[in-house]
Amino acid sequence: MDSWSEKSASKNIGLRGFEIIDKAKQRLEDSCRGVVSCADILVFAARDATQILLNANYGYIEFNVESGRLDSKVSFKDQVDSSLPAPEDNLEQLKNLFLSKKDITVQDLVVLSGAHTFGQSHCSSIKDRIYPSISDTLNERYGYYLRTRCPQYVPFDGVVDLDARTPYKLDSVYYQNVKNLTALFFSDWSMLTGADTLPFVNE
């Protein structure tokens, strides 16, 4: 991996599976050179993974995604920091990033945050919420649970599930977690702070 590419950006640390995308790209290039972009391969992979997770819980669900995206001619890790949210972002920062720069709605923002119903995060992303004291934006019992998964003084950066209740399901439990103060990130909790976001969380 190139040290300057977006794959090496600090906000992308922990992402895995790049080799799968690379293999898919190579197979497609062998068959039809210059037709399918890595950007589209990522979209198709996300669609298929979502369908697998949904089908395991709700039966067969099919949906389509648009294709035709093109890869950038350059890739710089510095661009990632200005394009992706941070776990510690507040609601205004999220709105500034998504509503003004990416042209999505408040409802879209709340729905997009719901992706935190599946996956894991490094402990370093949440340690400031549980040390030296448990944040008042967290359920205290959940905070102590996170401390068992993310000890303060260890030489490695562990991982913790984004959704402790249903970690292997793509479902709406995330929004219950937000309301119960058991969502992992400060940015998740911030959904409760907006008069325009809270109704969508409740819905």
C-alpha cells in the first residue's frame, strides 16, 4: 500500500478487504480492460454485503445501486480527513461535512449514521469517552463494559463492536442504542442534540 494513498489515511486504519477489491479489479481488467472502476466495485461489494446481512435476518431482499462511477486519477490520504467524519464530531460538524459539502438531507444523515449497527472500531476512537472518567453522554454501565474491552494501559489498540446488542445484524437497534446512551461514538450521541435529527432517530 502506498504511504500517500487514501487507503493509508489515519481515518481508514482498520479497514480491511482491499485485497478482495484488487482481485475483483484484476479479474475484470483481464476480461474487459478499462470498463469497470474500483469505485463501482466498492459500491457493488457494499450492496452485496448489505444484502447478505439483511437476508440472514429478514429473508430475501433485493435492491439496486447506480453504476458508472469513475476512479480518481490521483489518490491522496490528506483528502480523506476532510471527507470523512470523526468519531468525536458533534452534530454541527457532521452537518457541515454532509449537508453542505455532500448535498444530503438531515434525514439522510441520520439514516447514514445507522450504518453503525454493524462492524467494529478501534478502542483509540472511544478512549476519551471512558477515561479518565465515563462521559455523561454514555450509559454508565455500558461505559464500564467498554473499559473491560478497552483497558487503559495496554500496548495494543483493541477493537469493540459498534453495536454491543446485535453486533452481527444489520438492523435498527442502533437507534435504540443512541436513545439509551449505548451507542459507541460521540457522533452517534450527537444525533440526540438536534431538534431536526431527534424525530428521525425516534422514527
